[in-house]
Amino acid sequence: MTDVAAEIEALRAALAEAGARADANAAEAAQAKAAAAHAQALVSGSEALIAHLKLEIEKLRRELYGQRSERKQRLLDQLELQLEEMETTASEDEALAAAAAEKAKTTVGAFQRRKPVRKPFPEHLPRERVVLPAPCNCAACGSSRLTKMGEDITETLEVIPRRWKVIQTVREKFSCRDCERISQPPAPFHPTPRGWAGPSLLAMIIFEKYGQHQPLNRQAERYAREGVELSLSTLADQVGAVAAALAPLHALIEAHVMAAERLHGDDTTVPLLAKGKTETARLWTYVRDDRPFGGPAPPAALFRFSRDRRGAHPRQHLTGWSGVLQADAYAGFNALFAETREPGPILPAFCWAHARRKFFELADIAANARRGKKATPISPLALEAGEAHRRHLRSRARHQRPARRAAAGDPKSRDRTARG
């Protein structure tokens, strides 16, 4: 009997030891899993930070050197898409690492990714105040003698999903007992003839098409998923009706812009859906802004669309206009500056942002040549012109420095200026 009891005790001890080893192995596995999740979150956060810094560098380059080509914009768009995916992956990995660390109950801390500082919510948004029920007793001693000493507010941004509704405008009919005529209120006003769509719906369709570049077929699919089926032809009919309704306003803006003495003209690419492919169309913009010259006229912009970039388009857009045109060095504008143009030649005002790019290129080539790096072949005359321009800027800055110091209130500079 004693031997049996001893064996039972030995078995119990063995089971306890096996259970302890299993718990230790499970803890080590959980700790290893938490460490792996922490490392994965660190890698994802670093990749997101690198993508963010690359995007910032490209934006700063574009702001410093100007937009060299439309490919630069496509590069920025691609970087923004990559940053979006990496930020999403980093946030997911960070949440998984926090859950793994909490589950493991080890010393492996949850990974805290460096996040950009969020701007405060706009002040114009309405605030819905939700006050949680106050405690009736003290959480420490249970006393009911509580006095309010302040409050903590946590703001959460929320959105109300889009809701569709049908407005029924009822026009009651009344018959006259004396003359047996029928009286009825007039029909309500609609932005488009025989319009079934309200002004807010029309504004949304137009903005989605031209402001967000969402084709009508995609809009129709999204509306159908929300329970409102609108065919493509129906939406296109409303777009045409809105364009006709806004034609007088467009004519007034065009007359205001074309009455300016100075215009800024430029074009940019616009994706155009064609049959089986996407073509690159052009959006021409002519801006009137007299504020830098003290003009009282309000600024305005006129947009024109074309399927290509032929020089005939700006000539057609500016037919009958003469004045000062600020534009880039696109050859399609050259015919506007001809002496034989009617009603007269347009005076060009070339863009400094485009002109300075060449000087930056010359400076880069000269710097690479001084470092012994392989430089792009360039005319010696152009290189000498760039160096002369650099020397001129340095000389002018050196001569202007005493005057700036004197204006800043340096008495020694004023004395030196007076003696000079």
C-alpha cells in the first residue's frame, strides 16, 4: 500500500513538472511571438517613415525647382499611394504587436510608432455634447459628498452617411362654386427643364464628374449600390442640362477674364476616357489676378478643354484679345507674339519659375564637374553665362548688405554708409 501511494505521489509530481514545463514553453512562445510582432511593427513603421520622407523630399524639390514635367506629378501620386498602403500596414502591425504584448504578459513593450501630429478638428463643425453619468459616491471611500472640480473632453470625429429622399411637392386644386374655374399654385422652380433632380443632387453629380474625375458610369454603379438606380443616359442628360443652365454664368466669367490687361496662361494634362484606352487631354487655364498690381477687379479663372496640345487651341482661345500674357516657353504660344497678329501682338511675360530651372541645371553641372563627376555635355558659352549670372547675384547681394543692415538699425553700418 505504501508503494502504491509513493507511485501516485511520483506520478503527481511528474504531471506537475510536465505542466510547469508546458506553461514555460507557452510563455516563451508567446514572448517570442510578441517580440516578432514588435519587430514587424518596427519594420513597417520604418518603411512608412521612409515613404513619408521620400514624399516630402519630392514635394520640396517640386516647390524649389518648379514642376519640370507632368511625370513629376505622376511620381508624387505614386508616392502618395505607396505611403497610404505603408501607413495602413504599419497601423495594423502596431495593433497586432500591442495585442501580442498584452497576451504574452511579458516585458516586451508594445511598439509605439511615430505618428504625424494631427490637426485639431475644424471649428465650424457642430459639436454634439454627450455627458456621461457622474458617479454618486467616491470610488475611494464611498462618500456621497462630491464636488465638481472640472471635466475632461474627448473629441471623436463622426460622419452622417448619405441619405436619399424624395421631396413630394403637392399642388392642391380648388374649383370655384361661382364660375366653375380651377385654381392651383404654379409648379415649383427646377434648375433644369422638367427636372426630376434637386439642386443638391445636380451639384453632387457635376462635382464628382469634373472635380473628382469620377465618370458617370462609376457614379451610376455607386448610386445603385445605395439603392437608387440611375442609368448612364439619365445622368448624362442632366449634365448637359446643367451645362446649358450655367452657360450665361460662364459667358460673364469669360467676359471678365478677357477684359484684363494681363493674363497668366498655362495648360495641364487631364486623363480622358476613350474607346478601350485612356488618352491624355489638355485643360487650358487663363487667370486674371490684378491684386499684385493694386487692381480693384476680383480674380477669376477661365478653363478650356482640348483633346490635344496643338498650338491652334491657345490662338483660338485668345482670338481678339491683346495685352500681356505670362506663360511658359511652349512653342504653341509663339504665334500670339507675332507682329502680324490681329488685332495686335501680345506682349510676352515669361515665367521666372521656368527660366531659373536652367540656371539650377547649370549649377548642378558645374558642381559635378568640380567634384570630378561625369557631367552632361554643355555649351561653354551657356556655362559661362550661368557663372556670370551667379557672380552678378553675389555682387549685388554684397552691395545691398550694408543698406539692409542700416535699415535694420545697426549704428555701425549707418556710420560706414555715411563715411562711404
